[in-house]
Amino acid sequence: MEFDENQRVIAEIFKWHENRKIEKMRELQRKHIEIEKPFCFLTVNPKPSIELPVFLKAVHKAINKKWITYYLMVIEQRVESEEDIHGFHTHIIFNKGTKYCKVVSEMKNTFKDMCDCSKEQLFNLKVMGTEEKDRKIEYTIGVKADPAKHQKQQIDIIFRQRNKLKSYYTIEEPF
């Protein structure tokens, strides 16, 4: 008898918590606050020993995952002097398209030979909502707000021209 009473109390507690969760989600929806963060922003800085064609092959593999239906990708270089252009990295904005743990696992697996994926400054994957995605698009393909980065953006243009790269790639204008 006591066991049945405990089960009933536990069931009531679960039901109460579930109802609270539903109420909170409805409130967020009424306020037009995104509940789900459907996009990702990935930055990958490969090891200096990685050659650009090898890195581009890994990037191509990453953006062609079957669950990715939207992406915007850029390749940038690392320096501020035209005389010494070296190093490169990528920023990729894409739809999450599957469970976050699968996104992380597949992206780390894709880039595991390019960099140490456990180091955030080399492999950085963040989820984001639509508003943040729009800000990241502006950051990625627009003029940077920080004037100190403007020279680097000019060198990015030269780097891309030398390597026959577009300024950015999307699913409509593929890589």
C-alpha cells in the first residue's frame, strides 16, 4: 500500500514538472523567443603543416553532410601583410539538421586530422538562433566593425584571388 502511494506521489510530481515546462515553452513562444537554436557556427584553424587543398577537401566533406541543407562558408588567411600571406582557417554557418551530439561528433571526426579538436581556439562549434546567425553572416562576409581587422580583410581578398577561391560559398553557390 505504501509503495502504491509513493508511486502516485512521484507521478504527480512528474506531471507537475511537465506542466510547468509546457507553460514556460508557451510563454517563450508568446514572447517570440526561440526555443530551439537551429544553426551552428564552426571555426576551424588547421595545423600550419596542413596544405590548403587538403584542408579544402575536409571542408567540402563537412559542408556536404546529408543533414546539412543550408550553409555559408568562407576561407580566410591569418596575416595582415601582403608580403607574408600564410595560414588559413574557415568559418562555416550551417543548419543543425540533426541532434547536436551528432553534429559535434561528425564535425570533429571530419577535422580530426586538421587540428586538435579539443582546443577551442582551433575547433570552435557553437549553436545559435536565427538572430545570432544573421549577425554571424554579417561578421563573416561583411566589413568587420573593428577597424584593426580591415587590413586583414584586404589581404583575405588577395589570398582568395591567388588560390582561386570565392569570397564565400553557399548551398546555392557550392564549393
